[in-house]
Amino acid sequence: TMSKSETRKRHRTTSGNSDSDSDSDSSQSKQIFADGYDENYRGDANDRAWLKTLSEREREAELLKRHEQREIIKRR
């Protein structure tokens, strides 16, 4: 038998990757902003793949830069 924490971990990882989750994501129309990124500052498949190659620190820096750029655009 699994401990409670093991069960929780397993449930969390399987529920996050279930087909129904990804289907509902793709069927929802994602809002694309004027800067070309979605609400999470991610672009197309190539952009998401590139972000995955970065270290966590580099990725956070890039996403922060995109956030700041969007704020500048909003203020205009």
C-alpha cells in the first residue's frame, strides 16, 4: 500500500496530465495580446519549446521582461 503522501503525489501528476484537461485547454480560445503572447506571456509552439530549453532563472527573467513590455504597451 502507498502512504497518503505518495497517493497525493500520484493523483496530482495524473490529474494534471489527463487527456480531458488538455482537450479543454485546446478548445478554449486563448486570448492573444498585441505583443503576440497569451495571458501567461507564452507564444507559439516554437516559443514554448525555446522557453523549456532555458534554466528556470532565465525563463523567469524572460517572462518578467515580457510582462514589463506588456505593461508599457497598456499604458500608451
